Amino acid sequence: QLMTDKKFNEAIQKYSEALLMDPTCCALYSNRSQAYLNVGNYPEALNDANRALQLDHNNYKAYFRKGTALFKLQQYPDAQACFFTALSIPNLDEKSKSTLQSMILKCTEEISRTKPSSDTTSVLPILSSPTDNTKVVQFMEQAHQLAAESQKKNNFKQAAAIYEQ
């Protein structure tokens, strides 16, 4: 209820108290991560998302919150790799997939804007072209494979470097 009422600092306190009683509850870390995101405390949001993922490496919300925190911290390649990894989680609904794809595009745009290179800018037309869905699908399938491999290795920086190529 505190989250619904936008009482995020109170929610953080309650989640913290609950975690003292059950430090192995993934949902508590993930929810507190969202509360930290809402108050702009991105480093703590990232820490909690990482803790949630240690407990459940297939938690979509934790990946999304981690990616969002990384994005807000302007760590765009890592954020992008995190969103790609989230896309590899089985049984995602279409809305979640669409949201992740949108965030991947935003990361690509920020990477291109902040670190222009022929490699990253060449990805933009492929992702933003509404007329050639085949290229987008191929790109996303390759990204799924790379994300799955990086998830196994927990090496997001390596995955991000691959995406930049």
C-alpha cells in the first residue's frame, strides 16, 4: 500500500524491516529496489536488484530494475546488456518484451550519443526502421543468445562489448 500511495521512503523502511526477518526473500529486495528507483537512489536500487538476482536469476522485475538503475547511472552498455538478458527469460508476456526492447533502443541511442563510433551508430538504423522487421527479429535473436551466454557467466561488460560491435 505504501508504494501505491507513493510513500517510497516509508516503503523502503518497511522492506528493510522485513528483510531483517527474511533476508532470502527475492521479492523484498526487488520491491525495495523499485522504491529506491522512485526516490532517485540508483546505487541502492542497483544493489538490491543484484541481491534479488542472486536469489532468483530468472526474476524479470529484478533485471528490469537493475537495467533501469544502470541506465539512470549512465552505464548504458551494462544497462543494455541487462535488458537483453531479461529478454532471454522464458515466458515473458508481450508487454514486458516490448518494454525491454524500448529500453534497449534507448540504451543504444545513449551509447551512440555519448560514444559515437561506426559500430554503435550502425545499429540504430536497424533497430529504428519500422519497415524491416526481419532485421530486428534477427538482431533480437542474436541478442537473446548472447544475453543467455552472458547470464551464465554473469559477465555483463563482455556482453555489452559484443552488442557494441
